[in-house]
Amino acid sequence: MEDETTALADGQQWDLAKVGARWQQELERAQRYFKSWHDRCVKIEKIYLDQQSDQTNAAKRRFPMLWANTSVLQPAVYARVPQPVVERRFKDAQPVARMASELVERNLAYMGDEADIDSIMRAVRDDFLLCARGTVWLRYEADFEPLDMGVQPSDAPAKEGLPEGLLGGMGEDRGAPPEAISDERVCIDYVHWSDFLHSPARRWKDVTWVARRVPMTDEEMEKRFGPDAMTSLQAQAAGSNKGTTQTERAENEGKTHVWEIWCKSENYTVWIADGAPVALEVSEPPLDLTHFWPCPRPAYGTMSTSSLIPVPDYVYYQQQCDEIDLLTKRVNKLTDQLRLKVFYPSGDGAISPAIEKAMRPENDTVMVPIPEWAAFTDKGGSRAIVTLPIDEVQNVIIACIQARKQLIEDVYQITGISDIVRGDTQASETATAQRIKSQWGSIRIRDRQSELARFARDIIRLAGEIICDQFQPETLMLVSGIKLPTMADKQQMQMAAQQAAARAEQMGQPAPPPPEMPPQLQQMMQQPTIDEVVQLLRNDSIRGFQIDIETDSTIEPDEDAEKQRRMEFVQMIGGFLQQAGAMAQQNPMLVPVMVETLLFAARGFRAGRQLESTLEQVGAQLSEAATAPKPPPEPPAEQMIKLKTAQVKAGAERRKAELGVAQAEIEHRAMVEQARGEAAAQALQQFLVPQPAYQ
């Protein structure tokens, strides 16, 4: 750090002690604001993980209703990795925007694989279903290499191995020359629901600051904030090991909780340890984002318009779950009583020893002798042995199971998990009836599906904005696998052609034709330059007008989606060309219209974007050939002269082989003159013959 009490941010001095005191108050106020929701979520998470405090056997006998409902909803609201879809906002001919979209889409696809966005989205989904809120945090990281221009290794910021959150997002180094950056990446960090805070507000647009908590070891603290940070935090060492459960306390042992705060109202960021009176660092935002926040709007569940405190779904059927657990315990206790218990007389004369011997479990004797038979029959015979009446117990168990089943149905009605969502159906139902049930059975979870799809889209958009603003041109082309020429490359080719033409003109010779380039190089020179693409990507306003970033469906998995899109595109192209070819032969003037129609259809297919440039080139050639003026037909006399001349030349070639070169040349000249005379006479005769008059 620059100083223990002050730091320079946004051109002004900040008192770290005052900033720290202020933000400690803000954090405590936000924690009080979310305390009821936080405590409720802790209880729900314990129920979901079956971590109740009581450990008796009766208490363990629960019906895992929360886990069952969550397991059903998990694949229903999120089932596949979101894939980025970057398109031109208006599907028209814009080569620069088309190439920029392709570059950004490929970089986003690679970023998603490297960041393991699938596991992140699944963690957010679980928080969303259990606690009604899930969020992530994005940051930009770059590895730098020392420059040869007198730059020492210590001059380049060392960011390798830094922990999550506080240690990423180093956008202040984007002014470094391209050769200084060896690797660039966008990192997506999952943020637990208890580690995220924001200012109290009714709507997300009214939030003035957001913060997330990151546990850091002493080595990470010293590497990020310097050795002075450890000295200032010695008084807070006792409070560094925090956690709501024993597992969390074990995970955070020896670590300090550091809050990363982004304040939109004052346009700066603050790093402060949990409970510390002095801020660790105050600086400008490391990323210049459109909406300022390095995180998308959280994925919210049920909320009212009065606050941003969500309500978990479990709250709405918690009482039913408690009754289900109570009935489950009762059924289990009654089930333990379903045992055969026999009562018989003991120590009552000579009959009792015989009865006791017969009732022993190890006695397999079928016939048991009974002394004093008269006394046995006088006491009722079989009535001398009485069993416990378990029929009444069985009836009570059946009644409890029926009541529990009704409560479970009530929970399904509350949560909207219908029969078709759970996969239950009847063989007598028709396909139409099942389709209707499927459409209406999932209507109550469509909002949740849409919310997670929106959240995934916001992540991709935020990552795309960081890529457009921060990534160097070399990184964009290297990750995407697309090689684009620079403006200097095209100018060099043009200058080489101009110099060759100038040298030929000075020597009095015609200009030589341009050298033949390989097809791959010709295609590259016809593409837009990387300078034009980067200029579009760096301009936030123009980029938003021309490029739109979306995601495909996150609900229904379809492994053959890309193959199906390609097959549909090929079928569309084949059918269109077959019909357009016949129409073009009849009326060539319709070729430009057909070309524009083909491009209009191709731009609607994601698979057709790679062939769009080729289709435009071929379409331009066909349109030019169809609209080019044709030469006028030659007069009949000139045609007859050419025909006679060709015949004479053919005969001369044969005569040349027979008579020799000299004699054949003389005869050739004579025959040519004779053919010209005959042709001229015939043409004159046709001109002088009067033509018949038409009535």
C-alpha cells in the first residue's frame, strides 16, 4: 500500500481510516437488513442436507420433502450449458460486424469451457432453488511478460496465483502494449449466498454498492496488499476464523475475510477486512463496464416490490413438511409395534410348564402333551393363550399414511410440481391429453426457467463486454482460430502493385498483371481487417447497435442441435438453388432478386454465417453477369466473310502440307482475295434484291 492512512484514487486523496469506518457501518447495516433472510436460509440448508441438531432415532425419521422437490426442479429449470450466440442485431450485409460477431462468439465459447460455467450455473441453480438468490462475480486476468524496452520484470504487475475476486479484474493495465501480455482470460467466480451483500433498495437499479466476501490466507494478503496489511490486521486475528457451522469454521481456519466493494454512486472500489477499522485499499474500478457492476443482477426467486429480500419457496410449504415429518415419525413408531406378542399363564399349576415349553422359539415339536387335560379345557383351551390386538395398530398406520399422502399432494399443488413433471401418467391418456398436461404442468416453473436463462445471458454479455474492451487483437485471433489481415498488410500489397506499375511505365512497357496469390491469401485479403474489427468492438455505443449477445436454451438438452442446423441450412440452399436456376434461365433479370433472397434466408441460420461471405461474392458475380450488356449481333455479310475466310484457311493448311510453304502462301493469298470478292458480291446482291411488301 502507498501509505497506512491514505490512498490515491480517482485523482484525490482518501483517508483509509475514515473510508474503513464508513464501510464497516455500511456492511453491518446491510447484514442487519438481510439477517432474517440469512437465518432462514441457514435453517433451510440444514434441512436440505439433513444436518439437524437433534440426533435421536425418532428425530432422524423424516420425509425428505425439500430434497425431493429440489431434485425434481433442478433439471427442470437448468439442464445444459448455456452456449453463446453472437449475431448482428440487424441481419444485413455488414462484413465487419459479421466478423466481429464470429470472433466474440468463439472467444466466449472458449471462455465458458475454461471457466467451467456448467458447474457454476449448477451452484447458482441450487442457491436459487433453496434460498431464492444466486449470483457470480466476473474479473479480468492477464499474465504479463517483461518488455525489451528497458522494462524490468518488477515493472510488470505480477498477478499469477492471486486468489479469487480481490485479486482479479486488473483492468488498469489494459494500456500495456500487446507484446507485454502473454495470456488473457475472463474468470467467473461463484459467490455463495452468504458472501454477497448490496445496499438496501427496492429495485436492482436503485442499488448503490455491491460487495462480496473472499477468505484469504496470510500469504495471499501480503502478496496482494503488501506487508503493511498484516501489521494493521493483527488486532483482528481473533475474528478471522468465522463461520456458521463447524465445517465452515474449519474451512476458514487461518484465513481473513476480505470484502471487495464496488460503489457506483462514488465510482470507486474498496477492499476492507471483515471487522477491520482501516480499509486495505481504495482505487478506481479496474473495469470500465456499461452498468458498472462486475456481477449480473442476481437470479431472484419470489420477491415483492417493496424490497430485494427474496422469499425461499420452502417457506410456503414448511408447515405441510412439518406435518409430514410428524406423521412419518408416528408411522415409524407404530410400525415398531407390529410384532406378535402372546400372553399365556405362568406358574399356575401343572398346565403352565407345558404351555411355556410349547411357546419357546427353539421348540419345533408339532405335538405337545398336556397333562391334566380336563383342567386345560376348563380354562378355555385356546383362550388360555391371548395375542396382542395388532389390527387396530395397522388401521392407525393406514390412516396416517393416507393423511401423509394428502399432505404430499398439497405440497405438489403449492410448488406446482404436477404429475407430468414428475413423469407420472396413465396408459389410458391420449397423446393430446399428455401434451396438454405437459404444456400446463410446467407453466408454473417457466418463470424460474426464464430467470436462470436471463441470468446466464447476463453472464455471457458481461463476459463479452470484458472481452471486447480488454482483449488484445492477437488474443482474439489466437483463441478464435481466425486470421485476419491488418491494415498495414493491405496497404503493403497495394503499394507493391503501384510500384510495379510505376516501374513498367517508366520503361515504356505495359503494366504487368498483379501476381497470382494463393486462394487462401485472396480470401484473407477480401476479409475486413482486424483493425476495423477491434475499432468496432472497442466502441461501446456502436457495438451495442450492431452486435447482440444472447444464449441458446438452458432447459432442453439437444446434442444434435448443431448437426440439425447444418442439415436444415443445406436443405434450404439446395431447394432454393434448384428453383432459382430454372427461373434465371427464363428471365436473367431476376438473378439479383434471387441473390438477395438467398442471402436473406442464409443470414437467418447460425450455420450459414461461415458461408455468407462466399455467397455474397458468388452472388455479386452472378448479378454482374446477368445485368451486363450483351454485344450486338454481327451483320450477315461479316458473318459470311468470316465463314469463307475460315474455310479458306483450313484448305490452305492442307495445301501447305502438300505443296510446301511458299506455294501454299501464294495460293492462300489468292484464295482469300477470291473469297472476299465472292462474299462482297453476295452481300451486294442481297442488298439490291427488292424485298416483298407486307400488307
